[in-house]
Amino acid sequence: MLDFGSLVLEPAVPNREGYQFLYWYTDNAEVAYDFATPVAGDLTLYALWEELVYYEVTFNSDGGTAVVSHSVLEGENVSIPTEPTKEGLYFGYWYLDDPQTPFDFSTPIHENLVLNAKWNTVEDLIDQDLDAFMTSMFVSDNQLNLMTTGLVHQSAIKWTINSQYITNSGYVLPLNRADLETQSAQINAEFTLFGVKVQRTVNIPLSYSPEVEITNVRSVPFTNLTTEYNVSDGALDLYFEENGNVPYVSV
């Protein structure tokens, strides 16, 4: 019994299997009862329920180990399952329709889905390391980042350089203006991953240095301390452009 003008205490949220409680109402299901309203007479409160809808997300491992399907409440996200395994191949990701587009597990689920496993060979993994190198190979305009470990799958990389325009340390020299037909140089990479070795060739663009005007020449004694270039000891001519502090050297 409640006194006239008193307030109804909101009860605990009820439970009903397969349904979600929304709110209490009196005679109009579209209007929630306001528990701040003073009681002016007898009233009955009714619970408004919404039926819960679940969707099935199935994982097609494409010949790999089985992955249990997930039942997901409408509008919720599906959890990322344990990765399957498949002999001789390596799991990449789950995709919906396009094998090149990983499924976004933050996507709300509003229908039944089948997600498919994308598998990679060792060569696929190495090519991913190569692609990562290609996007970050230049530290500066004339310096290569000759990484020895792949950025994605940590494959071991061994470089072989046979061009006169690229040093073993990855420095890219300007083109000699006599090489009118040369536009790029090739460097070779040996990738090793899981005991598999794969050879890849990378084209490095080359360019000419801007024309300079030499205004001063100075000769100095020279001793070769490097094993990278075979230059005899003797006198070395240093060429300076106007107001230049760093000389050009002809070897």
C-alpha cells in the first residue's frame, strides 16, 4: 500500500530467458513510467521486453583445424577465435568475401556470416617482408635502409650489390653523366625464413647530380684505408665549387 502522493520505488530489473528488459509502463507501451511521478491512485506496471536476436558466425578454415562457430548477439562484435593450423601453410587472417581484405572484428554483427581462413606459403611471408622493405627502403634521398631482418615476419635478409652506383653500406651515388641509358640499378636479396631461402631482385632508381661549377682545385696526399674500393695511394685532387666546404673527388 502506498499513501496518496508518495512515489513508487523502482523494482529490481526482472529476467526473462531470450529477452532483454527495456522499462516499465502503465497503459501505453511506448511511454516508460516515470518513477518520480507521485501516486494518485491504483496502478499496474507492465514490463516491456525485447526479444534477443543472435546470429551465427561460422569459421571456414579451408582444410585447416576446425574452429568452433560463435553465436553473437545482434549489434555485438564477434570475438577473434584461436588461429587454425594447416600443414605446410601459415595462417594469415580471416576474410569475408575478398581474400585480400581481412575481416574487421570491430564490425557489429547483423546477419549470419561465414569467415574464411587466408593461408600463406613461406614465399608469401617473404614477399610481405619485401613489400615492407620497399615502403621504407630510403632513409634519405641517397641512403638505403638495407635491413637484415624483415619487418613483418622477421626473415633474415642478405644483400648482394654489384652496381658501381650503390655501396655495400647502402649509399646511392649520383649517375655518371656518360651513362645516358642508365636509370636504375639492381640489388639482390636472399631471404631466409623457416629454413627456406628465396632470392629477390630490387630495382633502385638512380639520378644525376646537379651541374656544379668548380672554382678551386687542391692536391693532397692520399692513403687508401678502405677495402670497398681499390684506389692506389698517392696524390688526390680535391675539387671545390664556389663557397663549397666539402670537396668533390675523382677516383
